[in-house]
Amino acid sequence: MAINITEYNKIVNETKEKNSTLVAVSKLQPVSAIESLYQMGQRDFGENYVQELITKQPLLPGDIQWHFIGHLQSNKVKYIAPFVHLVHTVDSEKLLNEINKQAAKNNRVIHCLIQVHIAEEDTKFGLLPQQAEELLLSLQQMAFKNIVIAGLMGMASFSDDVNKVAGEFKTLQQLFKKYQQYFSKNQTPHIAFNILSMGMSGDYTLAMQHGSNMIRVGSLIFGQRH
């Protein structure tokens, strides 16, 4: 399937204006489509499924920065630990411990985002805001040497109600700002709170208006998934 070059260039320009990073969501897309976008200069790609990611990764250039954006089970971490750039979907201390353990085995430091549940749909994963705060505060007592907590990630409701979606983004933006300030005053070696990952194909513009500096866009660029 052909890349929508016009849409891709439009999104790239919008992210540059907002100092935001575009993660091209390539799940269920063929290697050839990823290669096409790579040739256009894209380096950040997002995948949802471990098996699909570990199948694609060896077939593609080594300087691609792979983002894992799907629900991650602890027993699957070992498969992506040798190369994953950023895990967006950390929702437990158990998962953090496993990522740290597998990163150490590979002599790597893996960056992670805490996933916060801001949508009304029950199908989405992530910690409720209060649970996320409890985990963030407890992180200072943990001796992680092979992971860095880089910020927060969230997904808004799939809704045409702009005010509803904007409200959900605002909730996450406020939480992000609160802990960005907190960790700037209470510095911890394994916490570098600088990424707010929110916004997808249908709402990325609104997300960037609410402080997102990393968006995850797939269907607008690649077309409908296979």
C-alpha cells in the first residue's frame, strides 16, 4: 500500500512547529511500507505486537528507533529488550522490574513511559491518574540502573466530542506538568521526565495543543491496516 506522502509531509511539518516527535505506527504494515517511509527520513516507528516487531526488526535498518506502544506482558520483555528504544505502555512496578532486568542482561538502558488511563472506554490499558501518581512517587525509592522513566503516555476516548477529548488530554497534561516540576526539584538518576506521548491519527492536532511532544500516527500515513 502506498504511503500518503502529502499527509506525511503535513504531519512532519506540524510536529516540527510544535517541537514534537512523530512515531509512525507501522503495526500490520509490510516491511516494504516501513522501508518507503524510512527512505523519506522517518526513523521512529511504533509497533503493538511483540511477535510482529521481532519479525520485522532484523529485516530493517539498524538505526530505526522502535517504540513499543501495545500492551506489554512481562514474559515478552526479553524478546524486545535487545533493541527497543522506548516502551510507552508501562502500567506496573512488576513490568518496570522486568524491563530493568532484561535491559541489564543486554547492557542497555531502556526508556519507559508510564501509561495513564484517561479515556472512558474500559478496553484501554493504563493506570488511573491516582495510581500513576502513587507509582511515580514510589519510583524515587527504587534502584533502577537500566531503565529511565521518561514521562507519560495516554490515549483519549474514540469520540467526536472535541471537548471530551480535550478534557482527557488536559488531565494528562496537568499530571505531566506536575511531575515534571516535581522531578526537576527532586532529581533522581533513573527519572528524566520530558516526554508526553498522546495523540493519534484522529486527534493528534488537539493533543499537541495540550502539550503532547510525541504523537503516534498510523492510518493517516499508511492507509487502512491490512
